[in-house]
Amino acid sequence: MPVAAESTTYLELSEENGGAHKFYEVRLSGTEVTVSFGRIGEKGQTRTTGYATAEKAAAAAARKIGEKVRKGYAPAVRGVRRRRPVTRREITSSRSTARQAPVLWRFRSGAPAFGVFVDDEHAWVGNQNGDVFTLTHDGEVTGRFGLPDGVKCIVADDFWIYAGCDDGRVYDLGGKVPHVAYEIAADVDIYWLDIHDGVLGVSDARGGVTTVDHEDEFQWRRPGSGSHAWMVRCDEDGVYHGDSSGVARYAARDGAPEWSVPTEGSVLFGWQEAGEVFAGTSRGLVYRLAKHDGEVRARYRCDAPVFSCAASPDGRYVFAGDNHSSVYCFDAGGTRLWKLGTGCGSAYSMQYRGERLYLVTTDGTLACVDAGESAVREAQGGRLPQTADVKASGWERVTPTRELETVRASSAASGHGVVVECVQEGARTRVRVVSPGYDPSWRVQFPKDIRVPGARYVVSEVRVAARGGFYRARGEIKRLL
């Protein structure tokens, strides 16, 4: 493609079936070439390179354009394709009239929060400002990430922690710096995300559900039978999807419909345990469904629409949060054990762990509630613990970057980490392990935003995926010199 001495070439790539929607612009001015690139509708990144002569600059510009055209980019008009749609749950929260719950500590993150996850060491909270904080179980702040857009949810996949954001990206938070693990098509209005063994499930505003594999490649999509699909949960065998009409299960492998159950009211949130899924609805109900056949094992009635729900791993307790800032606890059979107020807004998401209920709320608070029987009895009698207000002063946001710390090959050769290499395969960049003892034909799940063809990296460790057939990078990533 010929390039004039002064020219601007604007290209876009819009892949079908859940692929990327990106732009690439090359501006040639004398001996300088300026390249801008990123997701359509966003500012993106800009880099300028100077050359010895105008001829060399023109040749470089033509080469860059040719490379993108061969990858599927095509000339386009800037501004025709718009920024991806974003829908957030409407905030209709009101103050609870119930007695106050026994809140041990609370942390105000600074904006309404949807994302929460609790593991053996930390509680994670992600809010609409793109902030993700990590705290100990006792409420001490230990870290802060700054993502480019609002956090939809935080999910765990074995050792990996991911944050799904309004910008359509899913960020791996397993290292010191967040990196892009998945990118979702710009025309998909994301409602919720879940990941199992590297496979990403996406539920959307139109009521559809889509899965994407560990290489960020589209697997299958089903339209669903309703709209506004807030629920998606994934396991080895199935994808559990809740929309305005009810809950359905699709086969994880190919998306074949396996069962569907209508619900009273639209599904607003979903939770799962080993053999059951739970769905909270706009009519104030939580449904408990068997995973294998969709049997309704119990229904739990709240006094207002259910924003979130959770269960104890043994199935003994089921919890719910409504849009009136109340939280509930039921026994397995459906008897309400208690209803208490959060004191800090309605719970958009929740998780139960070790007799504690962790809530993230409409006012951006991460609250730790003592859900033990004695603490609840005290709270019902009006006797509450002293709530600690946690602060996060001094923590700077760690933001995503393509820049990596570098290390010499001699350090990697001494056994500190696993060496992988990025290679170009057609229009895709793939990553394979080059360290001995690994299958060189297997691909590696590796961050998208730092892949450079021909580059080698050393990662803390590489693990075999549960299903086999590919590896997953984990921990810190450095680039080899």
C-alpha cells in the first residue's frame, strides 16, 4: 500500500463472534512516523519514531500498514463505530428498617462496588472507579490496583484472580502489575463474567451467554430465552445462565441446552457451590437448583428484590441481600433465621467464608459481618461489636502497563522461573514453553497486552490446566534480554 510523504492511514479490525474491535492509525510527517492504536472508542496509545530520511520513514509506515492489513485490518472512517455499551445495575437502594448487623469492620472504597472475592489470605473489592483493593481478613489494606474502567466483578479460577471491567477487558491480578487476559467484543454489553479452567463465560444485556477459551478465542454463544442476563456461573461440565425468564444450563463443551427453569421475577444474581446453583430474583426470591437437572430444591423469600446471594459450602446456610440494605440468612429448608441491616447500603455482591459474610455495597463499602450464631443473637438483642473503619491512605494505584522488568538469560538459566517464547502464527501471537521438561507443542495462557513476537519471557511458574492440553502462566513475568 503506497504511502505519501505526508499522510494519515486509519484502519480498524472488527472480528466476528466475540473477537476484538480495535483501531490502528499511521501518520507520516517527513522523517517521523506516529502510530496510534487501541480499542475502538478509546484514546489508545501513541508512539512516534524518527528516521534518518523521509524515504526510510515512508518505507517504515508502509510496512506497518501492510502488516496490519495482512492481519485483517481494513480502511475505515474514525468515529463510525462507537465505544462499547456499558450498563450498570440501577441503584434503587434504601435504608433498612431491620436491626443492625454485627459488622466487624468496613472499608469505603470510594465508589459503588460490584466485585468481591475472598480467599485464604485476602478479601478483594473492586468498584466503579476501577479501583481494586486487597485486605486481610482482619481489615488491613495490603494493595491497590487501578484499572482503566469500572469493575464488573472479581472471580477466581483456581490460583488465578481476575477482574472483569466495563472496558470489555478481563485483567489478571495474580502479579504485582495487572495484565489483560481476555478482550470481549465491543458490541457486547457485559453484565457479568465467570471463569473456569481458563474458559470465560459472559452474560449480556440482550440475555445472551458467550464463552471464550484460554487463548481468548470465541467458543460458542446462545441467545437465551429472555433479556438482561445478570447471572453466569461456570464449572467443568456446565454454564449456568440466568436472565429475565429464569435459569438455564448449557453444556460447557459446545453450549448445547440441557435444562431451563422459569423463575418468579428476573434473575439479578447467581451463586454456585459444588452441586447446586442459587439465583436471586427481582421478586424477592432465592432459588436453590440442582446442577445436574435443574430441580428446585428450595425457595427462600425475602422482603424486597434480591441484589445478591451466597451459601455456605456445606449448604447449611443461604444468604441474600436486598435493595433495602438488608441481609438475610436461611436454613437449608427455607426457614428465615434472621434479617439485619447493613448500615452501609445494599449488597451488590457477597461471599460467605469462615462464619463471616463479606459484602460489597451500593455506597462502595466492603463490610465484614460476623455471621456466627452468637454474634447474630447479640445483634438481634441490640448488642453490637465496635465496628472498625478501615483506611487506605498512602496506597498508590498500580496500573496496567506493557512495560516489563527485564532480566538476563543467565538468571533464567539458573532455574529461577520458566522461560516461554511468543511466536507469530498467522494473525495470532501464541506463547509456548521453551524450558526443558515441558511439551513444546502446548500453548500457554499468557497476558495479551505484553505479547511481542520473537520475545522471550521468564515467569514464576507454569501449571498444566485442569483439563490438560495447555499451560497457564502464574505469578510475576519478566522479559528476557
